[in-house]
Amino acid sequence: MEAPSQQQTHRQFPCKNCGANLQFAPGTRSLVCPYCGTTNEIAAPSDARVEEIDFAQTVNNLAPEELVETLAVRCNTCGAETTLKPNVTAARCPFCGSAIVAQAMSRRLIKPKAVLPFHITHDQAGQLFKDWIASRWFAPNELKKRAERSDINGVYMPCWTYDSDTTTRYTGQRGDDYYVTESYTVRINGRSERRTRQVRKTRWSYASGTVFEHFDDVLVLASHSLPKGYAEALEPWDLKNLVPYQDEYLSGFQAESYQLDLPQGFEVAKTIMADHIAGLVRMDIGGDHQRIDSMDTRYAGVTFKHTLLPVWISAYRFHDKTFRFLVNARTGEVQGERPYSWIKITLLVVTILIVILLIVSMQGQMR
């Protein structure tokens, strides 16, 4: 969902004392100069509410005022589109560790309306990285060196949140258990004996009905840059603490442009809602067992927000494979991939074999 580019928007916040660019300080509502320490509080917006936007109206008639121009660089390895810090012309992709050169592309995208500001600081994320690596016995030494360098980037991840009222008509089957007495024969001490036992059976009957549910803030990550499993494992996000978007929160951090557009995101949201609706249908059918034959869901009053979520990422390539360390910059939840050092594993195996041989040798001498 893009429109032709018309205007570039890229805000910087110069320090009044030394002219350096101010950076957002995680866990605060302030911008701080990294050189002279000057602190500027971020002014609260006139309307502190996070606005919900009508989904159908936006899809059918995207207003120009809902668009913002974004300059981003694209990683040719993983496809991520991220911003670079001011005056930086080359860097490494925060999602896969590949080298990228700043050949910026201009896109007009739907404005973010909400943001979860960084709460975990860079130093705290670095310590979490070190602690995580320390618990990995067979991690290569190179991984530990990266932790010592605190090679971690702060990135805002794009996502959509959807609200919707749903009405679902369903058909299915209800299974009610009942028991019958069954006779059987057993042989005991060479003699046959008749016994009985209770056998469970299920009586199925047709079921149909309608269930209603309101969904609030169904979260869909609008990026393909992180493995789905790791991205989902960073949840939950404290979406109740969303604040209206302001450029100041992005100062000093990178931000990724969304790759999953608004209609595509809603299709993903439907699958998330469908799992919950199926549970409601089973409850409505009742009985001991349920079979769902069909569900027809109608969505009404659909609204959305384009939201940015904060993540600390260390991405690196090891033997031509990408590994990532991720921190939810709100809760401190850690997820990570790591390579194995086969040298360390081999040394451990050899050590174990030597110990076993020594024990066997000592037992032989004692006989």
C-alpha cells in the first residue's frame, strides 16, 4: 500500500549546547546528548490517546495525510528495509549481519500511530547477551567476543493491530459419551471365567449456532525479517502502554519499514481470530466431544493501528549461516539462536573417553 513519493521526512534533534544529535534514553521520556549529557524532555502530545483508524475506509480511500515518506536501505541478503543513523553510509543489517551500503529508497507508507518506547537500555541488553552466552557451554569463542563488544542494535519492528466485532455461524457435531456393559472371557489357572466391563461409546448429534466475539489489538508482525517462531516467542507485548507516535522516540535507533501491507496483515489476523473462535464454537456445541464442520465469520467495525515495537538484536553470520540474539526491549524476554563449536564438543568427548579409559585401567590394576 504505497503512493508516489512527494516529500522527504527525516527529523533530527540537535543538542542546543554542542550541536550533536540527541538520542532517546530508554526507560525515560527524554532525549539525551551522548556527548555533553544535555537532557531534553519529550513534550507530551496535545491528544494523549492512541488513535484507532477505520480499516475499510483506509483500504478503499487512503488519505494523503495518512502517509509519510520513509527513506530506507534494503538488505540484499534477507530483504529487510531499515533506516540508518544520520551521516552513516554503510553498516551491517541488524537482522542478518550482512554488510549493506546506503542506497536509500523512498517510499510513502501509512504513518505509524503508536509506539512502545524502548525500556531496556543498551547496557542491560548487553548484559543479557553475556548471560545468555555464558549459559551456552558449546558456543564458539567468536560469539563471546561479540558479547564483549556489545554488538547489539536497537530496532523498531513494524506491526499492525486490529480490532473487530465478529459474528460466526457454524455447523458441527456434538459427541456425548455413554457406557455399555460388555461381557468377555478370560482364562485363569487353565479355567475360563466370564467377566464384564464398562465400555465408553460416543453418541453424535447435529449441532449449529452462532457465536459473537469482540477482538482487541490482534497483533500481526508486519515484517518477514525475523523467523516467525522467534518473533512470536518475544510476546507478550504490553500494548496497553502504547503511546502516540512521536519522532523523538526513534532518535538514535533504527526502524524497519513494513513488508506486510494492511490488507495482508488483516488476513493473518483472521487466522489468529479463527483459532479463538473455534474454541468458542466448541464451548457452544458442548458435550464431551465436538466436531466443527463449517464456520462462516463476518467482521464488522474493523479498525487498526500501525505500531512500532522495540527489539534489541545481535545478528551475525557464522560459517555462512545467520544467527540472532533478540531481546524484547520492554520486558527483557530473551530469544536466540547459536552455533555450536565442534572443537569444544570434540574435546569434551575425548576427555570423557580418556576418563573412561583411566577408570577401566585402574579397575584392571586392582584385580
